[in-house]
Amino acid sequence: MKNTVIISVLLLLACAFTAEAKLYKWVDEDGKVHYSDKMPPDQIKNAHQELNKDGIVKDKVERALTPEERKIKEAELKKEREILENIRLEAERIEKERNALIKSYSSADQITRLKSERVIALKRNIQMAEENLVIQNRNLEDLLKRAADKERSGEVVSDTFLKQIDQIKAQIENQKGFIQDKTEEIATTEEKYDSELEKYLMYTQGSKKGIE
């Protein structure tokens, strides 16, 4: 009876050990497949698998990377993180832009109206500048003619008179520069409002589609 109990205990221990024992499978540097309940220390760096008692793979361990491969992997991970960060920042920028546009304008018609008003005002400034330019050119022609008449009659053209001519020339150049600046501003203004209108429609229509 006593021997029977001892044998039963031993069998139970053997079964428990068999159930918990691990089996490893790996391929060495020569391509040879190995099976063992322990991984040799010099083979841990190689890819290997842990099998259960039925020979089914429980876990896989990839081989250790070489220093060069590790650098490449780290570079790839860094690039992926940078891409994800850029995507996040772009999403934030778009959301801020969307909120700003919706807060600034109540409708697409308002954007079109503001564009028209601004362009009309700029064109009016250009027209007034062109009218002043005509007057200034006439004044300059008159001053130059008077200076030429003085020289022909033997009179000396005073410094004050010459200074007046220089001032008129400077005013003419300033007026031309003003006209050029306002002409460029018209193009910039139209481009700005057209861009904002396009984005406004995209954001608001996209929101409506999302709700539907």
C-alpha cells in the first residue's frame, strides 16, 4: 500500500513537470534545426521559438539586431515619429484655421462682399492717385518750361526754384510707387479672399455633410 502511494506521487510529479517543461526550437548559424528544453547562452541571440507540450508555437523571439541594423531601425522609428508629429501639427493647424474662419465670417456671401468692397476701395485710391499724378506732371512741365524760359532770357534759375522742381519730381515718383503698391494689393486681396472663401466652403460644407 505504501509503495503504491509513493508511485502515485511520483507519477503526479512527473506529469506536472512534463506539463510545465518548456521546449525550444532554433536554427544555428549553419542552418541546422535544434530542439531542447533549454536555450544555449550562445544561441539566445538567434531567432527561436518556444513550443508547448503538443509542439505548438507559444512564443517567437526574433534574432538580436546587429549594431548597424539597430541604427537603421532607430532611424526608421524616428522618422515614423516625426511623420506622426507632423500629421498631428497639421491637424491642429487646420482646426485652428477652421475655427478662425467660422468665427470671422457668418457666410460665404459675406466673404464675397468684403472682397468686393476692399477691391473697390483700392481702385478708388488708385484713381485718385492717377488724377493727382496728372496734375503733378502738369506742374512739373510748367516749372521746367519756366526754368527754360529764364535760362533763354539770361536769368539765373534760383536754388529755391530748382528745389521746387526736385520736390515735384519726388512727389511724382511717390505717387507712381503708391499706384504700383495698390495695384499689387488688389491682386493680393483677391487671392486672400478667394482662398478664404474656398476654405470656408470646404469647412462648412464638410461639417454639414458630417451632420447629415
